[in-house]
Amino acid sequence: MGKDRFVVNPFGELSLSSADKAGLMDFGRNFIDQNIEKYERFIGDSRPKVDQKKWKLIKTKDDTRVYLERDPMIRTTTDGVKTDHPEFMMTGITWGTVDDCMFGAVNPTLESMH
């Protein structure tokens, strides 16, 4: 995936209040902390395996696999916001950025992103 894949940014300018920025920073820190902990538990096993009952394989390329959580849990942030968005999990090795990986996992083309 080349960096110049799209020439026009499909998103408009985003203005956030100080409270919104603080909330997003808190969300980001919690997200990273929780996922590093999950990652360390996953690789801590002698032979990590994906639980096929919890994760559905949605995409494979070379030695990389992307899974979608089958039954998303209702999660609550530290400030009480509830979400039920499914999680993704990727195993294997891929070359590129996290943005490249997430875009490729969810949207094969710019048109499908819209």
C-alpha cells in the first residue's frame, strides 16, 4: 500500500473542545493499556492460539490474519461511557503502518469507505 494511494482527504476539518480532547486522550491511554495487557497475555502462552469461538477470521494475506470479535462485550470507560463496538485482532507479520493495516482490514477501496 503506497502512501500516495489517495490524493484527496475525504474528511473535513475537525474542531474539538478541551473537554473532548481530554476525553479522547483518556480513551487512548485506556485503549493502549488494555490492549498491551491482552497482547502480553496472548504471547505469554508457549504456543498462542486464537479462540475460534470468540474470534471470526475475516481476512487473510500471506502470513497475516485479521479476526473480528464474534459477540462484542459491552465495555465501560473510566468516565462511564458504554460501547459495544467489536474488537479486531491481527496475528502474523505485515509490513506497513497501523493505518494501512486497519484500512485494509475494513475497506478494500476508498469507495467502500464512503
